[in-house]
Amino acid sequence: MSYWLVKSEPDAWSWQQQVEAGAKGTAWTGVRNHTAKQNLKTMKKGDHVFFYHSGVGKEIVGVAEVTREHFPDPTDKSKMFVAVDLKAVAPMPQPVTLAAIKGERALAEMALVKQSRLSVQPVTAAEWKLVCGMGGLKGV
DNA sequence: GCCAACGTTGGC
DNA sequence: GCCAACGTTGGC
């Protein structure tokens, strides 16, 4: 299993909406960056994904799971980009803020810190474990 | 509201 | 193929 992080402005699509979308999941569309696209294409069914709120919040608020591997993004006329389906799995008992991540030396290499504009990023197993610990989340 | 980072576009 | 201009993202 691989780990990832996706970003969304909660005004556009929030964790709450992801939760309300239910267990079938919804398409994660709108990615228009080739590095992010490549990450979407690498995602496998069952991979776990941190859900990060950019702009308002600036914190990891929950964990989602890939329920369908990449397919053409229906919102992309050019047919160049792809989407995956995600479903909400568990909220962070205590959201992990960007400030907290920046304050943790072991997380200094996270893409969230180093490539702040990338909207779909890989997360290492070590980073995943540490962030889950900071958020009080166990067993995902 | 500003600005840094960075991707994209288009002239040459 | 280079690079300046420009647009967007996202933190502060």
C-alpha cells in the first residue's frame, strides 16, 4: 500500500462533503498539473490518502481511500488528465496543521513543505505514521 | 492584499 | 529551444 496527500480548498470541496458523499466515494477531478496527474495514475485501489484543507484551515483533516483507479477526468475536455475515486475513511481526531508539520523536523522533507503548490503528493510510510500519531489516529 | 514558487504560453 | 511575460496556487 502506498500513501498520498490531496489538497482541496474547503470552499470548493471540503472533508465534510467527502464524508457526506458516502462509502461509494466520488471522483477526484480538476487536477491540471502533470506531476499531480502522474501521482494520480500511480495510485492503487486501497491506497490511503491524507485529505488536506488549503487556504481555510491549512490542516490535514482526515484520511480517504482510493476506491477506483485512474480514469479520464470527465471535467477535462482535452482528455489529457485523469481522476480517481476517493471515499472518506476516518477523520483526524485532532487535525494536523501545516504549522505543526513545519515544526516537526522529521517532516521537513514532506512534499507539503517542499512543494507547496503540488495538489496530489506522495507521502512516505514514515511520514504517514508520524502524522497519524500527531493527529491521534490509529489503525489506518 | 502581497508575494514567492512554478507552470504555461508565445515571440524570436 | 530559449526566455520573458503572464497566470495560478497557496502561505503569510
